[in-house]
Amino acid sequence: MSSGSAFQRAYSAEHKAQRASDLADAARTLAARDGVRAVTLTSIAQHAGVHASAVRRYYSSREEILLTLAQEGIEDWAEDAVSRLARYERLSAADIAHALVAGLRKRPLFCDLLTHVTLSLEHESSYECVRAFKVSASHAINSVSDTLTARSALDRTTAEELVMAVLALAAQLWQAGHPSQNTLRLYREEPQLAHVAIDFEYTFPRLATALVDGLAAGRHAQADVE
């Protein structure tokens, strides 16, 4: 935790940027440790060593801080995915699935944040913050889609649909694969219901591979008809 003296009011643009970064770091640490749902504005302030009221000098809400983390996450993931995809001259469906999934499996906080972006974060953030996220997300999706188009048989539209679908799949499966304590208790006490439990590390790659196979097959079928 930072000392309270470290959070004296910042006046210069450089100091304000540092304060905002420190608060984002606090939110990142808490969200990675406790999950996005558990993070509050008060807990962020306490972890950073600042009064909760001071946080609003830098962010309008707790959601705005988390949306900033989601923006960082999608930029980081896209860079990783492009790097993985670029290793192949001609991508197979298995290559594509591995490249897209591997980076997401390594970024659990981003997977957690993905669920909350459209559910709550965008609703409680400023226009400027939402726009910044959408611009970054668009660039990220375009970058990965362009690489897919250049190195596989997928056309641009199908590549973009695939990227968005994999991100949506990661968001849903991450939450399902990390259930609440009450849900875990239910699975233990009523094992006949445990078949609906999901192992994220096992299920996500399998379903993502099936998704890539399906979209690739659909593209080939369309090409044959044309």
C-alpha cells in the first residue's frame, strides 16, 4: 500500500497521470486477487493509500478504472495474438485456435474483465473513457483479423467474426469455470449436478477449436457455391 503522504494532491499533468496509474495498479492487484466483482472504489482507495473521495479527481467511477484495465488488456492480448499468428506462413484451424486461446488463458484478469465490459463497465464510465476503450478494441480486433486474413484461408469478415466470438467465448467460459463458493458447495453436496461444471483450461481450447473449424468449413462451403 502506498503511504498517505504519497497521495498529496497532484497539480502537474505528470503527477496526475502518475496518480491515475497508481490507482489503476491498485485496482489491477485487487481484481487479480479477489475477482472483478469484489473490487470497490473504497478498496481501491485503501489499497492505494488515499481517501475514497480523492479517487474521483482521477476517475469518475470504479467502473471507469476497470474499463481502463480492460482497454490495456485487449491491447496486450492482441499484440500477443498477432505475434503468435505471425509464426506461421499458412495457418491451420488448429494453429489459429491455439494462437487466439493461448494468450487469453495466460490473462485471467482480462477474461474476467471481458464479462463486465458490456454488462456494467461501459454503463458507468464517462463518454471519453468508453470511446477510448472502443477505439482500442477496434484497433485490436482489426490487427488480429488482418493477420488472420493474410495468413489463412479466412476472409476479412469471417476473421473478424472469429476474433469477436473467441473473446465472447472466453468471457462466458471464464465465469462458468470460476463459480461462486455456494455453487462449488452445491457441486460437492449434490454431485449429480456437477456435470454442468466447466473446467476453463480444458473446455475453452476445445470449443474455440470447434468454432474455428466451423467458420473455416462454412467459408469453404460458401466458396464452393460461389
